[in-house]
Amino acid sequence: MRIVHIAVIAVLLSTLAAGQTPATKSLLGTVASINKDAKTLDVKPDNGAPVPVNLLGTTVVQRVAPGATSLANATAMPLSDIKAGDRVLVTVGSGGKDALRVVVIPATDIAKRDDADRQDWVTRGISGVVASKNGSQILLQKVKTPFGDVQPVIATSEKTKFRRYSPDSVKFADAQPSKFDDIAAGDQIRARGQKSDATKVDAEEVIFGTFLTKAGSVVSVDTSKKEISLKELGSGKTLIIKLTPDSTIKQMSAAPAAGGNVGQIIDRLPAGTIDDIKPGTSIVVSSAKGSDADRMTAITVVTNADALIRMASTPSGRGGTLVFGGSDGGGVNVLGLQ
């Protein structure tokens, strides 16, 4: 998971820009590769091909913590410590190749921050599917416990921050500011804040979205376009499933590992590729609700999914209704919210 907020990057860019001449420019991305002998760096922008950069003896390399909004606490960093996967903000000279400054957020630091953030959402949060709203409270669908059915409650206030997943994306970084009024019954939601007990939280943050889950038989697979044609179970409607680098593919065996709800079972499945998806096989696919009802950008695809479909169709099954969402720190769990 990579969460580098646009606002934070914008502040850093502004800080660097204050000391730049018109001949310099900044390059933001991830280190794709580094040749320490040749002192070159390939930086891959989030939406673009890798750009080669020369590291000079005069290049200033600084390390900042994830979430830093200025260089006030930046520390010097040896060139040799830069690694593939690090996030970097590179200031290059007029030729566009020579690095004058490299600001580094190490991938290991991002991973530690994200792990801590993910755990905080678990420890101080609750999640589920919205049943209704009552005043400033959000009531979730009831869940079964050893003590009977309980209804989780999210209490909000004027201080609560709301974010909504963008269409066709469950990246926390892509979520947009939202408000209480935008939340509707059926939305998947996660909130974190002060928990009074296991089923109620006074929310500091809320993230939500409308997700779709479809199942059916694969008609065809276009590996060049990364698209799957799917005949939907029940309706017989043809859907086009688009795969992106962020899509997750899982392979299901005829006898899935026992124990846990649907989401936990899916988490344990081995990863797959588009080559594992064959015409005639059954798949289950999740997507954020987009503008085109006949096309879905896949969040998760489970192939050979007959057993999963039977499990979800059985009232006494371990998972109940299939529900998907995001898998990052602020996201809703992929498959299963119980």
C-alpha cells in the first residue's frame, strides 16, 4: 500500500520551488532501479515511463519522514542508501537529466507507517454495511455474536472527517473529501476513533464507498487489453471486466481452507494472473460503482469460484453475502466485513 497524500507532495513541491530557478524542474515518483556504480537512477512517475537521472557528486540527497510537509526536519542521506521502491522528489537541472537534489521517503519507512496506520484502523475502528442513519449516527447492518445479534453504531460530529472512494478505485489516496449526507444504505464503511465498546465508535475519520460484486462464467479473455468478457450469473448479461496493475487476482481450489469468513478465506488464497482466467470458468469480481453499468474495473477477481459462489448462496454459509472493498489502511476489507 502506498499513501503519499497529494496535499503533502504539493507542499514539498512548493518548498523546493521557492529555491529553484526557471531552468530547474521537479520529478516525483518511485525509484524503479538504481546503478550505484554508474550513479544513475530510474524514477518512475505514478503515470508514466521511468525517467533516467544522473547522480552527481554535488547532488544533495535528503531523507524525510512519510507525511512531512516541509524540509525542516530533513536529514542528509548517502546516495548508497537509496533503494528501489523508495519514493523520491528529484530536482533536475536545465538538461532534465542531472539531479541537483533528491528528497527520499524510504519504502521501509512508508511500510512501517502504513502498518501502524492499518493496525490503528483495526484497533480503534469498526466496519460494516450501512443499514440506516439516525440523526448524526450511522447504524450498520447487524452482526452475529455469541451473545446474539448486535448493531454496530458510528457516532459522528462536526469534527468527523469523511472520505468517499472514487469510482473504480479503492486506494485510500484516491478517496475524495465527502460529507455525512453522501452516505447511503448499502454503502460499505469503516470508521476509527474513540471506541466505547466493540460495537460503537465516536468517529474521527470515516471512509465509505458503493461497491459491486458480480459472479458469472468467463466468455473470453483479451490479455492484450487486460479485459474479461463475463456472462453474469442469473441475468445472463454480458459485462466487460477491466484489469489494472492494482487489481488482485486470486485462485480458488475446489475445497477452500476451512475456518473464517469469506474475506479471511479469500485472503489465504494463492495469487493468480490473467493467464489463470480461462473461458468457461466461473469468477467472482468486485468493483467500486462506476458510471458504466456494463463495465467494471476490477478490485479483486477470484477465479475457479464455484465453491465461493455456493458458500455465499447458502444462508448458513461462513461468509454470507459477498462484500468487497479496499485492502489498504483506511479501506474496507476485501471480501467479508464480519
